[in-house]
Amino acid sequence: MRFIKKQLSLWRIVLIIGVAAIAIPIASRVSPTAIAVVKERQDYLASTNHRRQRRCGRQTQQGQ
């Protein structure tokens, strides 16, 4: 009887690990719309940084 109980608890642990191994990758997928939003933000930040660098570059050149 103890052997059966040990086996059942082992199967329960294996089942939980198996379900987690399948569920975690599925839950962590990023939707295409989220990818598009991130790309849009990156483009915006890149253009903002480019403008800021140009502006700061002009100021340092004028100060010299």
C-alpha cells in the first residue's frame, strides 16, 4: 500500500512538472500586435535620440 501511495505522489509531481513545461512557453508567447507596438516605440525613441544628439552637437559647436 505504501508503494502505491509513493507511486501516486511521484506521478502527481511528474504531471505538475509536465503541465508547467507545456504551459510556460505557451503563456510567454508575445502577440504580433505587441511586437508591432514595441517596434513602433523603438523607432520613436531612435528618432528622438537622433534629434537630441543633433541638437546637442550644434550647441557644443556654437559654444566653441
